[in-house]
Amino acid sequence: MAQQLQSVSIAAPGFFGMNTQDSPVESPPRFASIALNCVIDQYGRVGARKGYSYITTNAAAIAGGNGLTTIYEYIKKSDGTKVVFSTGNNKLLTGTVTLVDATPASYTITAEDWKIVEVNEKVYFFQRGYEPCVYSESTGTIQKMSAVSGSAGTPPQANEALGAFGRLFVADFTTDKHTIYWSDLLHGHKWSGGSSGSLNINKVWPRGADEIVALAQHNNFLVIMGRRSTIIYGGMDDPSTMAVTDIIDNVGCIARDSVQNTGADILWLSEHGVQSLGRLVQEKSAILKDISRNVRNDITNYITLETGIIKSVYSTVEAFYLVTFPYSGITYCFDMRGMLEDGSARTTIWNKIEPKCFHVNKAGNLYMGHDTGITLFDEYNDGTATYSMEYFSNPMSFGNATTLKFVKKIAMTIIGGAGAITNLQWAYDYLFNYRSSAYTLSSGSIAEYNVAEFNVGEYSTGVVITRPSINASGSGFVATIGITSEIDGAALSIQQIDVLALMGRLV
């Protein structure tokens, strides 16, 4: 009697992103066990992330340092011209193609943890233990805050700063972790008189002692994030009358620069993973329902290992939230186009790109800081280098984990990747001894109608579709299928995977 053939077809493989948290055999096939240097593209396919190209060609100002740690683009209200600020090598810098040292005279910097914000035609630079600096359109230079015309009070040497409702809010001082100060209205350099003031929340923390890490604004609310809890004050437009509207216990923030306002929500990194303010307020149980739920153990391990400064960014254009762990060289990408049924975001991870900081400018372009200066997130190379994209399915049991399977054929539909050398891989029974078959993707760029070449079909104008098909070997109770491809200047997405297996004996 002929043995039974079983087929599995995975449309849009990896569409749900990675899931390293749940049992791999029980995970739906649209989850991935590995999605490295991938994104979920606008058509719902797992595909290669973009890389970056160099903007800075003369980085003499940061030579010998550790690259750029902060980037901020300011558009002058007077004439609409752009000024790009950055920090690195213990300097405050301006410029893009050429970085120029704009540090005030006799101002010594020995740390690289700046926060840059703007209020009322001025840009402010804050770092714990340092007098803030100010860029004014009227002077066109960066000055110490005490040197700015009309400054009042003692310039706050805070680590966290928020520009909102026409004033500055600052917190996290060397010896004071529970007081928030705000400037006079429309004057971020005036810290006494007018409507300036302060708020001590030491007795509001739900678990006693805590410390402020980050501040955020959402609608008319001031969100105060401690390390272990979050407090929300309403009435932010008039700070003198603000009142507590919500307290969220046991969910705090462990990285100031992980906080991003998406417009409709606020995202940040807690010790439990990436949190969403909307879900926190609604459910009060975000430890078990954070948007990084499907990779929670992995991301908390990276948090534990981290010794550097965690950075993040939200891009409306790319529809993702990125958070990077410099010690491990890993960046997590959370797709924000829509959440899965459990409230988590579709997740992929990146390596090699290793950004030191991010900034999305007013035009929606994503800047990144590197050792060599400012780079732009575009193209499909990391500078001039190639990088590897990897997708691997979860182990597939073909509906019966007790039956031996002999994978006979694997076929894929791949969009783009012109001329890329690609390896289709497979393994059995949770082992990593992958067998592989290499092939080269079609490099054609013009549609060919009614033309069928062996394993290659091109049907859409400007889009190359390759359909590699290989004969597989070996046997096991579950099978894992993967694809690795070297990305070199061309986008690549996986449309579909088809696997044909021979069902063997029951064990």
C-alpha cells in the first residue's frame, strides 16, 4: 500500500513575527522561531530590513571617540532652515556631512548621556551633573543656560527633560530622584518666578521609595515613570493644579531613551519587556500582556546583560518601534501596524546594524548614529557591507507529532532579492544540524509575460518572483524549514513556503 503524502503550505510565513516564548510545536506556522534582520513588510510578508547609507563624510570631530550618542533635527521658525545637532566624543556638534564642534567655550564634558528637547524656538541639552546648554535662533550658537539673556534661577542639572505645553519639565538629579521641576511658560531658561514650580512625589510612590527615570506627555497627562511604578497626573497644561489620576504598580521604566510617543500611545521598556500605556491603563496587568510577550524571556535576558545606554525610536513611515541593546549588539523591531490577538506586537530582531542612537526628523527620515557619524536608514546594505537575512519556521509536526516524516520537496515563492545567493535549509527534531541547498535568485528586473523558466517566473512589472524548488532528504518527527540570504542592495520578501512530506510509521 502506498505511503501517505502530506503537504503544508505557509502563506506569508513569519507574518506573526517571532515567538520564542511558547511551545514551538504548538505555535501556529505563521510564527517564526528566527526572523533575523527582517521586518514585516507592508504586504504582510517577512522580508529583509533596510540598511543604512552614510551622510557624514567628514567625522573628524568625533575621531577617536565612540561615535554619536544623540541626534536631533531642529527647524528654525524664522526661515524654515534645518539645524542638525548631535553629541559624541564629549562634544556638542552641528552639521550632517561635516560635524562641527559647537561646544561652548570652557565647557568640559566627560559623559555621553544627553537628552535634547525644544521649546519656543530654543533647543535645550540636558545631562545629569552638567549645566544645561541652550541653542537660540537669535544667536545661532550653543550657550550655557546661565549665559542666555533673561535666564533666572539655578539651571537644573537634570538627566531627564520633556518639552510640552510651552515649558520644560525636568527630573532625575544626582541627589534628588523624586522631584519634578518646570520652567516658566515659554521660557525654558527661567526656573524662578513666573509660573515655574516643582512637585515632590516621594510620598506618592505605591511601593515606598522609587526614583524617576523618564517623563512623557499624553494628551493632557504627565506620565512619570519610576523604575518600579508609573504615576499619571492630569491637568498638565497648568502644572500648579496637576492631580494624580492613576497609579500603576510594579510596571516602571528602566531606560530613559526607550520612551517613545506614537501619537496614540506611549511605548517604553520596563524590566518585564516593552510596555504600552494604553494597555497598562486598561488592564493593569501588563506584566503578562506587554507587547513583547512573544519574546519576553529573550528581551529580559538582554536587559540583564546591558551595561550601555539603551536607545529607541518610533517611525510612523516604517511603522515600527525599535529598541537597541548596545552591549549585545541586538536591536528589537516591533511592527506597530496592528497587534496580534493577545495584544503583542509582531517582532523581529536585527544584528550587525548596531545603531548608537536614533532620530526621526520632521520629514519622516530615520537618522542613526554610528562611529563614523550620521547615517540614513535606507537602501539594502549596511554602509558598504552586505548582511545576512534569516528566517526559520517553528518545528512542524504536520498534524501528528508521533509519526515519522520524510520531507521530500520544499518550494518557496520569493519576491525580489535580485541575484542574491540564498540557502534553503531544513532539519529535524529540534536539532541544529541543518542540511542546505544553495541557489541564486533571478536578477531580472523587467516583467516577462508568458515566459516560464525552470524554477523562475516573472509576472509583475518591476518585481522579480523566484520559485526555487528542491528535493529534500532525511527524516524525523518534526521538521524546521529556513532560508538565509545575503542582502546586497536589493529588497527580499518570502511570499510562501510549500513542504511535501512522506508520512512514515507510528512510533
